Amino acid sequence: MEITLELIVFIVLALFIGVSAILAVTTKRILRAATYLLFVLFGTAGIYFQLNYSFLGAVQLLIYAGGITVLYVFSILLTSSEGDKAPDLKGYKLVMGLLATLVGLGVCLWVTLGHDFAPEHFEHGELAVRTIGHALMSSDKFGYVLPFEVISLLLLACIVGGIMIARKR
């Protein structure tokens, strides 16, 4: 296996994503967890750009790293007092959390080791933006216009709920 600049960049991005993800779930402050999640989403966009999926990388930055993280921070600041900390896990919750982590790790390893990652199965590059747009906004069997609208209504309900909770104070 030859060490190339592409491999080094991938390893750096993977380590960045892994460390940020671990920090996101282990920190006791919820605002820091949202910040670490933002770092994970930036790293994921970096991998998309490295794979030459510029459209998907731009969507990752705009929608997830931009919009969703702002929505999380907005919700956190509206619904919690400054300095909220997560309670320490003890007993049953700690054991079940560790068990769920081990089961998730086992499933990920099983899928990863059982899959054939041959280079001929992977095509570098992306589809034309017009093709992606027609697939996303199509109302056909495999179109995504209905899930898109359902998610937009869910996000709107979350924002209204956050405002109502903050208003009751």
C-alpha cells in the first residue's frame, strides 16, 4: 500500500471526525457537544470534497453544518439555562450505554469486514447537478419531495415548540 497525500488527508480527517465525535458524546456541557458536532459535520464535508463530491460537500456545509447546528444551538439557548450540565451516569444507565456502544461497534465491524470494497465498485466523481435536482424534487416512486416536506414541517414544529417553551418562562 502506497502512502499518498490523499491517504494522509483522509487519515487526518478521519481522526478529526473520530476525536470530535467522542468529545461530542462525552462532554457534560450541551453547548460544547453542539460545537463538537459542528466539527464532525465539517470533517464529513471534507471527506466529501476529497472524494470529488462537490455538490454533496456543499450541501453538507450549508444544510447540516450551517442550518442544523444553528437550529441546535438556538434550541439549546432557548430551552436551557446557561451552564447546564449533563448528570453523571450511574449503575443501570452506564451499563446499558456501554452495552449499546459495544453492540453498535460490533454491527459496524460486521458490516465493514463483510463488505467487498473493491475499487471497481466505486466510481469517483458525481452526477450532474441537474440529475441530482430532478431526483430530489421528483414525486415519482424514488423521489424525495415528500420526505423533504415532512422534514421541513418537523423543523418548523421544533422551532415553534422552542419558542413556546421559552415564552412560558
